[in-house]
Amino acid sequence: MRPIITCLTTGHETWLLLLSALVCSIGVYGAFSVARHAGRALGKTRMRLAITGLVAAGCTAWATHMIALLAFRPGMPAGFEPILSGLSLVLGTLGISAGMLIAIGRQSRLRRLTGGFVLGLGVVGLHYVGQTAYVVRGHVSWDAGLVAFSILASLPLFSLSLMCAGERNRKIRPAAAPLLILAIAALHICGMAALQLSYDPRVTLPPRTLEPEFIAPLVAAMSIGLFGVALFALSLTLRAKAKLREDRLRLGELANLALEGLAICENGIALSVNEGLARLAGRRRQDLEGRNFTDILPGVALEDIPEGEEIDGVLAAPGGQSVPVRVLRREFVLGRQTQTVVAFRDQRERLRSEAKIRRLAFTDTLTGLANRERFHGVLEDRVARHRATQAHFALLLFDLDGFKAVNDSLGHSGGDEVLKVVAERLSNCLDEGWESARLSGDEFAVLLPDCADPLRATAIAERAIRAIEEPILLRDQVTHISASAGVKLSDGNSSVEQLLRNADLALYAAKASGRGRARLFTHDLRRAANDRATTAMELQDAFEDGDLELYYQPQVKLRDGSLVGAEALIRWNYPYRGVLSPAAFLPVLEAGPMAIPVGNWILSTACGQAARWRAAGLSDFRIGVNLFAAQLRSPNFVETVKETLAQCGLPPEALELEVTENIILRNEGATISHLDKLRSMGVGIAFDDFGTGYASLTMLKEIAITRLKVDRSFVREIEWSRKDQAIVDAIARMAKGCDLTVIAEGIETEEQADLMRDYAAEGQGYLYGRPMTASAFEEQYALKLLAHDAPKAIAG
């Protein structure tokens, strides 16, 4: 760094360095601007502008370089070798031209980066050939490190410069010129600092050496030419902007002419009107022309209309009639006189439509019940009355159970018929004065005035549920539907939004506890919801702070206990509570927005770890990764897996993705398609916790599964439970018939391992190792990794 600073502060004339920077800035602006105009031009004009821009770019680099060399003070006689000096200009121009031709007009960032790199090579060639042409009375040597640094530091800047120049984002594009100037400056300063001179009077300058006084006028003439190119580019830009403004003005005038009524006014008088305005006002054009604007639009002065903004007005019509209109004013110059165009749009149809909308605004058109907006208004009135007079009320929130299945079987029209029946039955359960509403798709609400008894409110909700559950005969088919309800009593502190949220929490609890029932809101539901929200926020912080970690549980061959792989399991290093198991936070993680980013992190970290262990000697090592449902629903999940495997250098067969029955039971088309594509890549698919849920056995042949994982609940008592032995035997036989392998979970004793060898090829459990950190795993299996291969298994 010190040679660079010394070269910059004591080895150059400051004013000449500033002049070189100015010439560089002017030339870069001119070259870039002309090149941009060339990209937009056509035919011969495009060719001429392109050549001008390319030559200007080459001359800019050469002139900047020569002025900077003239600014250099070597402390001994110096000059320029003419052939090499001219060659530097040719090389620079050719290299810069090649780079710009590669990049100009290209949308691909890679092409622009490549073009910038080629341009940089041209400038590097110009610089060092030109610097070689700089001769002195003495000996010249080079600091190879500084030479390499100057090239390595400047080439990325050249690439970034041309990449930014072609960006569509106008905030990024202006960075192109400063980056180019910075690249040239870095190349020159570091290159000159690398030049080491020692005076020797015995050395003479070559006979054809050009004195600096001879070079200076040539460089000055070239700089003046670059200034001319910059002015030419500026004129092109100004003309283009003027043409753009003119085109925009014409388009604006054409858009104004497309309105229903049009009046051209001057000094508040309507000089001309079109047929559209005459029809709108119910008069002849001659009756309107020449009249004061306030006679056409009573109560509105022309100067009171904000230009470019629409306002409401009433157009005077014969017989005392009036026409509601929207008015827009624009001004333009015609014959050096300011003219005002006023456009009128008929609003009668709009107002009629709005009146109809207002009539329908508070009614659900399908069921005839009040809609959400109406119900909110009624609820707001009840909340205000309760605060003023302590008049109690109860809020009931209903949601249909299994309505999606009805839609799937009967179609949306059938679903609409079911909603109508539900609305009718709900209304029949209510007394006069009770407000009922349909809030959204299959969500209904009821407001019970003067009700403070939780037992009574819950009984009414359950009565409504029983009525809804009655069979529905639709299209000669009997349909069954149920409902769950949340009940919230009024209190003096809750707002409308809080009441609805609390009732929704009670409804959520009713659904979670079996559906088809009513649940009264209690504060423990709010605390549980707050705990879930707190856990979700802490999970976000934990992920960002790197407090999530992967543990690995070994998977072995039951035949000999040899290691074949591991299952990656997430743990949370909580600052105050220690390491948390997934049961403490996984349900919140799976249901929240962090599922995909955390799931992708787990996938990437586990694959990277597996690749390192395979490289350390475990050549056939396989890693098992549990998937979240949200990941499989993501449209780009397959691409994510491909990219992760490629980045980690892990073959597809070394990865096994584990899915649970809950995920597969959704039977979404995207999920099944993703599994098929992953299997075709060679990735293994394991069916986790098999036999504990409600999955259909047809899934074994319909879904691309490669392995069944026998749940630990069947292994725990297999030594003495004939039922567990029969279940495991059945699973093993099914797996064999479907060409699936079996792995047993939860093996803790040698007796269990001996029994499971007859049914499963592989196993995992505490007998072989508890879930452990990556470092503990490596220590247990004596894996030796290089220092730079140390695993990174912490999130954030």
C-alpha cells in the first residue's frame, strides 16, 4: 500500500492527474452515451454511432493514460518510444471495441460481464504496452506483485461497469461510468507504483524517443476531440428527450379527445365544443360556443379545476335538468396562446350502478344474510352500546366441517346450494332481533343481544350445529355436513377485531378437539395463541441468529451394525433453556412462514455435511432429510433440490427425503408430481412413521416411495407383543411385494435388533446412537476432515 500512496502523492503532478480524471470522465460519458444511442438507432446511423463510440472509448483510455504518464515525475530524463506508444492505442481500441461489441445491446448479464472483461484486457494491454513505451535514462524493473494486483483489481471493475451499463434498472445504470473510471485509475496508479526506476547516466534514450513536449499537443488535440464527442452525445440526448416530450404530448391530446365531451376555452369562454358535449348537454353546439364556462357548468369556475385532476360537476341541460359529470382540465399552447381543454364524462350510469351496489353492499347475494361489512357495523354498534350502557351480547362464529369435500364431490354450484340450506337452517334457529351473517366462504356469524350467560350462548350454538348436521337431499343425493362454533361473550375492553379474533380462537379450539361442537372462549386460548406467536417470533430470531442446529442419528445395517447413513434432525439451541427438541417448536414451524426457508436450510446443510463425510471416507453414506408440507407445495422445490445437490457435489442417490402420511394424505397433484420427479432423478423417498396414520395402502403403488420406516411404537414392545410382531411382519411382506426396503426406528436393545433383522434391512435408535452434533458424529466414527471442510450446521 505504501508504494501506491507514495506514487500518488509525490510521484505525479496533481493538476495533471486531475486533468486526466476530467478527460476520462468526459470521454467515458461521451463514449457510453453514443454507444447507447447506437443501440437504439438503425441502419447506417447505427454503424456510424457505434464506430464513433468505440473510437471515442479507445481514445479516452489512451488519452487518460498518456496524460497520467505526462503527470509522472521520474526524477530523470524520460520520453516515449513512438512505435510502442502507437501500438498501445491500437491495442486499446481493438480490445475496447471487442468488449463493447460483445456487450452492447445484450440483455444477458453474463454477456455483458464477458464484454467488460474483454474490454478490461484491452485497457490492460494499452496500459502496460504504453508504460513499456515510457523510456528513461536509467534502468527499469517491475514489482510483479503490484502488476498482478493492478490487473486483478481492475478487471472485475471493468466487467461490473459494462454489466451495469446495460441494466434496465435506472438506479443501477449510473454506476457504470464511475466503475469504469475507478478501474482505469486503479490500473494506472498500481501500475505506476509497480514501476521501479534507477538513474544511470551511462544509459541514453533511444534515438527515436519523443519528448513529452511533443506528445502533449497530440494528447490535447485528442482530449478536445473527446470533448466534442461528449457535446455530440449531449445533443443527441437532448434531441431524444425533446422528441419524447413531443410524442407524449400528442398521445395526451389524443387521449383527451377520446372522452365523451370536449370544450376548448380561452379566458373562461368556450370557443369550441364537440358533438359529444352537445349531446351530453342536450343543446346544439352553436348554443354552447361563445358562452361563459360557468353557464355550461354552474358553480364551477374554470380556474378552480385543478389541472390533470378529475372533479365532480353538474352540467346544465334544458328545462332545468342537470347531468352529473366528471370534469378534467388540460392546458396547451396553440398559436402562442394558452388554450384550455375541458373534458366531460357522463356519470349517470356510474351513479345508478353505485346506487345498486349500495343496496347490495350489506347483503350476501348467495344466502340473503348480512355480509361481513354489515355484520361489522352491527357489531361495532353493540360494542359501543355495551361500553355506554353495559348491554351484554354474545358472538357466535360458525365454520363448516368438510365443506371442501362437498365442493369436490358436487362442484361449486352444489356447494352454493349447501350454503343456502345452511343459511336457512341457521336463520330458523334464531329468534327475532338476532343478527346472522355470512362472513366468507363457509364461515357464518350470529350476534345474540342481551345475552350474558355462557351456558345459554353455548347451548344455542350447539342447537344450530345439530340443525346444520341434518342430512341434505341435493340432486337425488344425500349430503352430510357438520359445523364447529366459537363463542365469545361481550366485555368492556375488547374491540370488534379482538372479539372476532377471540371467537376465532374458540372456533379453532373446537375444530382441534374433534369438530362438530361449540367451544367457549377462555383466556387460556389467548395465552396459547400468544405462546404460539411468541414461539414463531423467537424462531425467526433463532434462524437469523444461528441458534438452529442439525443433529444426526446414525442408520446402520442390522446384519452387521455397519454405518450406512444418518437422519438429519433439527434442534434449537435456546439461550436460556438449552437444546430444545422438535416437539417444543416443530408444530409452530411447520404451520408458519418459516417452514420453507428453514426446510431449505436443513436440506442444504444436511447435503453439505453428507458430501463432506463421503469425501472423508464414507463413500456410500446416505443422508435422510425430513420435509415440511410447505416445501412440497412449493412450485420450485424440485429445482431447489437439484441446485442443492449440485452445489454440495452430492449424488442424488445419497439423499433420502422423508415424508409423513399427513403430507401424502393431502394427495395434491403438485406433491405427487414433485415426488415422481425427485424419484426419477435418483433421490430416495422414505415413508416415515408408516402404519400410525390413515394412509391408504394404494399409496404404496401410486406414489414414488423407495423405503418404509417402521414407527418406533411397533418396535418398543416387539419382544413380547404378538400384535406388534404381526404388524411388523405384515409391513415387511408388503414392502417386499412392492420392492421397497424397510428401516426400523427406535431400536434400543439387542433383543429388539435381533428380532427386527428378520423384517428390516436397516435400523436406527439409541442402541446405535442418539441424535448428536456433527462433531460428535465425526468423533464416534473417527472421521477426519480437512480444516476448510469443517461443517457449518448452524442457521443464520
